[in-house]
Amino acid sequence: MLKLLTSPATVAAALTALFLVACGDGGPLAHPLITRYALGHPLAVATVGLFFAGAAAVLMRAVGHRAERRAVAALAICRFPTTADALAWAGESRLAAPSRVRGLLTDPPPADRAETRLGALHESAADRLHDGYGLVRTITWAVPILGFLGTVVGITLAIAGIDPDGLGESLGEVTGGLAVAFDTTALALALSLVLVFGTHAVQGAELSNLERLRDVAFRALLPLCPAAEEDPVRAAAADVAELMRRRAGDLAEVHAAAWRGSLEEMRSAWAETLTESRAAFAAGIRAETAAAAEAAERRQQAAGQEFLSAVRAATDAMTGAVSRWSDGFEEAAAADVDRSDRLRDLADSLAAIAERTEAHSMIAGRIDAGLATVNEAGHFEEAVHSLTAAAHLLTMRLGGVPGQSAPQPTSAHVVPSQRRAA
């Protein structure tokens, strides 16, 4: 009866009932968010109940861990004079520390095998601890599954509530179904996180206590185990093992000597082979080097001949080009000399023209002066003679023909002159 009342299912049912009462009208947990997420759908209520089942299992493991830790601490300070005292201390308790004492000292093994038995007992306790969290791991896996199931149900309700003829009227049912889908998922994920972290903390503490129990059991219980007895069979087996070890050592030495001889022969053979290979390789390299040197010399001679031919051709081409350039330079120099002579003649001509122009200017001035004198003095004949002499002089200066007399002015020519002078 007591075991039934303290089972995780009973504790979970009690916690779920208390939660529902506390979330009711006037309860201490009555809040719109709690009512929406925890009580909005039957799947949400089932998720809360499953969470309380996992929480109850973790809580009971935590309570049991406190008793286990106290038992390990008591074993650490105990010094048992005899095996009977240790068994009396263990009694019928189902805690890990008393169970470890009973498992080792009920039929105490010799000291040389006690350590092996303690290791086996520790592994068995660790396996039982892992199995003890099977229900919690299942619940931690099932809580998110319920949330996803609520998501599927909510989406199904939303799709079923869609009315193509009255979308406005069916909008409430659609949003209600979507609220169920998302609310159940959020609730399941949050509760699974709480379970995961709580389980990790309690299980880690129990594993640490179990490791401490192993160390305490080694220190406190190994001295109570009887010493190892002399066993003839074991002694004979030890002698045989020692003899086999010596024989194995001798065989190993023989094999090692044989291997060393074989390796030495192989090394000598390899050295001879390597020497022959090196000699053959060197001879081949020398032959190839001589042939390559001869071929390179031939190629070098051919290349030298080609280079000399190319140099001769280039020299001839350059000589012809220089000759042509020299002839061109001579022709240009002769043309420059001719051009200089022509320029000199042109300069002389220009100087002569300038002198003639100056004489013409002087004669024109004399004519103007003579006309002025005629106009003033009225000596017409003298003016005519002066004009004739000036015209004759002008003709001579301008390149007139020598020996040809100047034309005599007529009266027809004089009259206009007199008129112009007047």
C-alpha cells in the first residue's frame, strides 16, 4: 500500500489535481496565460499531467539521492574491525552503500580478487542507475510528441472550420484551431526543457555520488577481505608460466639471432647490388655525357657558321647602305653649293636693283626741282634741255642700249608739260 502511494503515477495524479484546483476560479494560479496554455485543450491538460509524472519521478530520485549521499558519507567515516560489524551496519537497507557492503562481504573473496568484485558491483550499480531513469527519459520524449500531436489537431480543426461561403463567420473557428496548434506546441516544448535540465542535474549528482562510493568502498572494505591462500594448482600454473616465459625468451633470442643473420646477408647483398648499379649508372652517365658533349659541339659549330654568315650579310648590307648615304650626302652638298651660288647672285641682283632704285629716286627729285625752276623762271628751253639730259641719264642708268640717242621732245609733248607745270 505504501509503495503504491509513493509511486510516480500516484504522485503525478495528486500534483495534477492540485494544479487544476489552483488554476480554477479564485485559485492562486488563476491567470489568463496559464488558463490559455495549460487548460485550453484536453491535449494541453494531458501534457501537464505527463509533465507532473516526469517531475514526480525526478523529485523522488532527488529525495532518494539525499539518503544515498548520507549513507556514503557514513561509510566513509566508518572503520569496521570485522566483517560481521560491517554486515551489521549494512542491515537490510536497499541503499547503494549498504548493498555494496553486503555484495562484497557476504561471501568475501580473497584480497587479490576483491578489487575485481568491487569493480563489478560498481558497474552493476551504474547500470541500475541508468535503468532507473528509463521512465523519465520516456516522459521527456513523450511530452514534445503530445505538443506536436496538439499542433496536428489544431491545424485539422482550423482546416475543418473553414467555410468557403462564409469566410468572415468561420474566421473565429480557424484562429481557434491555430491557437490550439501553437499553444500546445509551446507548452510541450517549455515543459520538456524543464524536465531535461532537471533530469540532467539529478542524474549528474547521483553519478558523482556513485563514483565517490566506489572510492570509499575500496578504502573501507578491502582490508576486511581475507588474504590470498596458497593454491598448489595456482603455484604450479605460476611455475609453468615462468618456464614458458623463459622458453619464450630463449626462442625470441634465437629468432632474433636468425633475423640478424638474415638481415646482415640481405644488407651485404643489397650493398653489392647497389655498388654494381652505381658503377653501371656512372658508366652510362659518362657515355651519355660524351655523346651529348659531341652533339653539343657539333650544334655549336653549326650555330657559329650560321652566325658568321649572318654577320657577313649584315656587314655587306650596312656597307651598301653607308655608300648610298655617302652619295646622297655628296649630292646634297653639291646642291647646297649650287643653291648658295644662286642665292649669292640673287643678293647681287637685289643690291643692283636697290642702287638703281636709289638713282631713280635722285633723278625724280632732280626732275621735280627742274620743273619747279622752269615754273619759276619761265625758261622753257633750258627746262627742255635739262629734261632731255635727265631722261638720257635715266635711260643709261636703267640699262639702256649705248649709242642710241634719246628721242627729242616735240612741241606736242612740251605743251602738256607746261600745262602741268602751270
